[in-house]
Amino acid sequence: MSLVLARRSEQTIVIESQKIVSKSMTIQFEKKTNDCYDPSHILIKNCDFMEFPQNINNFYEDQLTLEILDCKFYSFKAKYLSNLEYLCKLYIVNCGLKSLESDVFKSLSTVEEISLNSNELEEIGPEIFDGLQNLQFVDLRNNKNIDMVFDATDETTNTLDEIKDEIKLKCKPKGDKNQAIAKVQPILQNLIPLEIFNNLSNIFADPDFKDFTIKVGESSFKIHKILFAARSSTLAEIFKNNPEAQELNLRDISESIFKAVHDFIYKNQLPEDANYIEIFAAAARLKIDDLMKISAENLQENVDEKNAFEILLLSNKFDHDQMRQKSFEFIQNKIFPHRKLDAELAKQPEKLKKLIDAKNKLDQEFAELKM
């Protein structure tokens, strides 16, 4: 049986710089002692986890604090905490966590504080804090898709309900992603008897019923004309005005982007690495309203210094007010934090680009002078 070496420091067990690859690994102290010892704090730092050591729950008393700092987790599971029923405070900080399932804290009925600060959380189960009646503090600051904190003793912080709402809005697990964008199917199911709906689904799944070809670059996509007409106002108009046509050449849309649009129309799914700028542009040209909305929401949530100006250009090209406002606010706050920009520049990207280029040139010259 492999061992995880630990040391005692006052009322703390410290586990540091270990690689824990199996749950059969158990904690052993560097120095043996016969002293009666009931620690209230377990500190784990700079460790590489594939599993939790199986006897970690043997070293605690009531009101336990478990602090995990600067570690690497391949995943963090509910079973790791299942025997820590007296856990009062849990801090998992700077451990690279990207996702957490809804049930991960389900056994922690007495927990009062949870910190997940400085991870990389993108996906969080929507019920993750449900049933934790004693929660007084939740820290989700400095994560990828969420940056909030709740402190019951500080009215200036967010409420727990606000954090739950933000998780549902911005941290949906992958399993929920395509469900969230599947808008047409439930509408059809409500309007059409189930048997007819199932028959239509079978037809759309059958390539023999595809009756039109869309050519994009060197690729050809066989489609069901009626389905694409239902989803795209532009294509519906083209089909109506050219009833005898059997194919259409689409320009200004790349093959990979049209493939994403094609899959969205058939499956209500988008690829994990979707280029939402190009997808929005394609959806705007084809007038696919729900795809435009999904792409715009994603772009507004993920504005950064690399894409802010490109999103502003896009919003002006297709006259999307919300996207224009969000990207301009980012440019104002992050690129020109010490200078108030004229609001009209949001609709004048050419002038704004000159300002950005001039600022970047000055910043570069200043950096060179300091060297």
C-alpha cells in the first residue's frame, strides 16, 4: 500500500508536494508520536490528485476545515467528501477546476463556508448549493465564467440566490448546452401530435428525402428544403422565388461555418470550438433568428481584448445594439480606462480603430523607453 507523507503543525495536518494516484494511498506522518491528536485543520498544497487518500477522514474532529491550495485535480467528485460529515469549511483554491457536478457537496450538511476562488470554472451543476442550509460564505471569484462572492455578514456582497442564478445563466454543464439551444423541437411537439412529430423526425433523419443541394466552396450539402426554409428566412425567400431550382451556391460563408449552421438546423447543436463571430455573421445573412441570438449572447459574455473591436465591427455591420454596447463598454473600461470616449464612436469603428492603434503605438514606445 502506498503512503502519503504528512506532517503535523499545531492543530493542522499538512500534506505537501505529493502525487496521489490511487485511493488506496493512505496518510502516514513523517514523525511518529503517541500524543493524542485531534486536528481541526487539514491543509493540502502543491499536490497532484487522481484520487483522494482513503483515510483522510480518520484525522478530524467536529468543525473541521479542509484547505486545498495550488493542487492539480483531474476531477473533483462527491465521493471525495462523502465521509467528511463534520466538515465546516472547505477551501479549494487555485486548483485548475473546470467543472463541478450538482451533487459534489451533497454530503456536507453542516458546511458553512465554501471557497472555489481562482480556479477555471466554466461548468457548474445548477443545484450545487441546494440543501446546504448552513452556508454563510461562498467564494467563486476569479473563475472563467463566474466572478462572485456571498458573505452573510457583508451586505455589499452578492446574495446566494444571485450566485445560483448566475450559475444557471453562465455555467451550464455541457450536457445542458445543446438542450438550452433546442428551441424548435419542443415547440413542434406542442403544436403537432406526437405520432406525426415522430414521423417528421424520421423523414428528416432519412437522406433519401433530401431534395436540395447547397454548395459552399468545394463542398456540397444535401438538405431537406422545407426544414431549411422553416429555419432561415433568407433561404425561404430564395426557395419561394426559385421553385424549380435544385441547388444554390452560397458565397461569403466558409465550409466549416456552414457545416456548423447545417448541424444546428438539424440537431440544435453547435461544436464545442464554435467560432461565434463567423457563426453570427452567417446566421445574420441567412436570417436564422435563434442562432443569431445564441451567438450574440455568447459573444457578449466572452468579450476580451483580442475580440472586442471585431465584435464591435460585427455589431455595426448587422446593427445589433446590445452587442455594440457590450463591446464598446469593454473597450472604454479596459483599453481606455482613464479617458472618456465619445459614445458616438460606438457607431464609428473606423475612427475608434485609429484611436486604438495610436494608443498601442504610444504604449509600445513608452515600454521601449523604460527598457
